[in-house]
Amino acid sequence: MGRLAVGALGLMFIALFFGAGLVAYQDLTGPHCDGHRMGPADTCSVLTSRGYRSIRTIEKLNRAGTDPAVLTAPVNWHATQENIHQGVYSPASMRDFHRNTGYTMLGGALLIALMLGSWAYKAAKARSSAPRRL
């Protein structure tokens, strides 16, 4: 049971590493909105609600030549007018908007990689120093 638990934990951290790396790549390589890359003339409509426990964001890509989207907060957000901020951002502004998250995810991915590397090193060292059975 111990090997199975360690293996499952290792796979979970590998998945977290790749997830954090993907988010960091998307946030740091260029401007994006709602999961789509932005062109130089595109804009992004953003609605942000600062609640008691979290910050929630909705993004909607506006292609060049289209009017900005009007976004409304879902009912389950329990957002008040004081907590809601709505804006339309350029590609440069969206790059700045996502930069913090990108660096945070990059740091998280590096920490997970260091942790996995230390586990692998300790396992290899323990295996090589263990007495051999014939």
C-alpha cells in the first residue's frame, strides 16, 4: 500500500507541475483573453468581483472592429456594485493583468520540480546504498 500511495502522490505532483507550467506559459508568452490569444487590435472586456474569500474574473475577447461585450456577474457570486470592477483592456494591459499569475505559477512549477527531483535523488540514493539480496 505504501508504494501505491507514494506513486499516486508522485503522479499528482507531476500533474500539478504540468498544469502550473501550462498556466505560466500562457500567462507569460503573450497577451490572451478568455483563453484566446489577442491580436494587436483586439480588446478584452473584463469583469472582476472582489468577494470575502476570493477574486473572481470573467473575460470576453472582443475581436478588432467589434463593440466591447457587456458582462454581468452571475447570481451565485453574491457581488455588490461596490465590489465589481468592469473594464476594457488592450493587449499590453492584458499582458500586465496576467503577469503576476504567470510568475506565481512559474515559481510553483519550479518548487514542484525541485521537490520531485529531491524525492527521485533520495530514492536513487537509498536504492544504491541498500544491501543487495541474492
